[in-house]
Amino acid sequence: MTRLEATHVVVGAVDAGTPVIASLGHPAYDLFAVGDRPTNFYTWGSMGLASSIGLGLAMVRPDLHVVVVDGDGSLLMNLGSLATVGWRRPERLIVIVWDNEAYATTGGQDTATKHGADLAAAARAMGVTQAVTVRETHDLGAALNRARREPGPWVIVAKVQESPPTGKPPLDCVFIKQRFMEAIGRPEAATQGESA
Amino acid sequence: MVYVPDNPLSHVLAVLATDYTDVDTTIATREEEAFGIAAGLHLGGARPTVMLQSSGLGNSINALTSLIVPYQLPMLVVISMRGDAGEWNAAQVPMGRAVRSILEALTIPYASPASAGDVEATVASLGRTAFGTRHVGACLLPRRVTMPTETKEPR
């Protein structure tokens, strides 16, 4: 499956009210192109931190499923995040990793997953027991259905082929944030002075 | 509150554990991860604080410049200083000297309490500005406040 096909599976499986945190570059571009929603939080930088943002959100909003769309190169940059997720264990956190075995956004250089690194095994070793690797769209859909029914946290590593991104999210970071917070029911209040 | 441990901060953590049980604390493996978690906490409606040693500011810069500052994610940052007056470890000195310049370059306001008695007011005013203006506010805790009795190398 291509990353674009896999993104269609995720958008189709995720309820409209469920927050999705997207890693910068192609994961965010595809998520926007397939299904832009106010509940999507697109990062434009901070490579590696999508799973950490998702962890923080999942800790303070245990009532919601929190989906992270990460990349293999990004997660490799912040592997410690798996240890913290495995420690805090938010039951409704679902980290999806598009593993194309390449730094595709930067020109297709190899990542370590092309040479033996196994991110699902790393997740399990860090205490994230619900960690699977999938290769076909129906397996990805089945894994997402399980993740929504069975307590996590979940790490779903989806082996994908690179596909050209077909859109780009808005560049306005504050717009992305405020739209997102309002959509998940935590609108950011207007700042107020203490005296007129 | 998300943090990477530091010995001077252990006193703060002990007080939080006994007197402020409503404050949730999480240990991150690395400081930029702590800022990522704090970003998610704000998105979920919490008021996050990140605590770190000054050396960890170097591990945090990309998170600050490409996530926290451009998305205007407010948070209080408490930095226990190394490399300032009283330092014995040469490897701590360069970052200790650079902290203020780095924060200024990143447009992050900071303040440093003059004494232990001044810490509460400093943190409160930084927090008011941070959460009131959707920006980061950094409190620098100098060694003369956090380690007042340490004047020589540890045993």
C-alpha cells in the first residue's frame, strides 16, 4: 500500500471528532489532502515530537482517542518517546507510523528501518505491548478497529510505499492550533488585560 | 508539569509531591520531548510547566523555535542553572553563560529571582505573563538560590 492509500484508511476509520496529530512533511500533507478536518493538528517543524504532542494530549484528555500520524524517520529521532508512552500508558493513544524506510520528505535517503531497525519491536521493548506491523490496507483497517476497541497505548507500524503528496495544510500555525482546540472542545480563550 | 530531573529541582519535586498533589508530573527522557508533551497538554486545555537544567536548553531549541513559539503555546519554564557562580564543572560553564543570550535570541522573556524568598513572586509574575500573552516565560534559578551551601566539589 502507498502512504496515500493508507492515509485514506485512517481518515475513514477515525471519527470526525477524534484529534489527529500529524508529523511534519508528507504525513501532514497526505492527511490534509485526504481529509482536512479542524481536529487535525499539522506540525510544520519539531521533527520527532508528534508522538510527544499526542502523549500530552492523551494524558489530559483520557476521554478521547488521540491518533498520531508519525513517520519512521521522525520516530527514530525521538525513540525516547516510546519509553515515556510505555510508562504513562494512556489507553486511548494510537500512534501510527508510516514506515517507508526513507526520509521521503527530504529526498528519499534511507532510514535505519531499511537496514533492520524494527519500530514495533522497539515499542514493545519499551512497554508498549500493543504494537503491530501491518503491510496491507485491510490489515491496517483491522489494526485500527482493534485499537479503538482494546485499551492501548497502541503503536501501529504501517509499511508503506512512497507516494507523491497532493496537498499542503495551511501554513498559519496559530490558525491550526486555535481551530484544533475549538474542535476538541477546549477553545483557547482570548487574552485579557487585568485592568482597562 | 513535565521535566527532566536535576538535583536542585528535586526539592521542588518533593514539595509538589507532598503539598500540591493536584499537579501531575511526568518525566521525559529528553528536554525537547518534554516540550512536545507540554505542547499536547496545552492543546488539551492544561497549563503546562517544563522544568529542566540549563544544559537541557540546548536539547530544546528546535522544539521551541519550530513548535512552541510559532504556534504560540504558552507555558512556564523553570531552568535550574548550572555554569553560573559556584560552578565546579567546566563542561557546564559554556551553556550556563549562553542561556540568557539564547533566550533573548528566541524572544523568550526570562527572570531570575534574587533570593529564595523572591522565587514565588518571580514564578507567579512569569506565569501570569506567559499564560496571559500566550508565550513562554522562563524562570532561571541560580545556583546561589538552589545550592546555597555548596561551595566546593561534591565528595
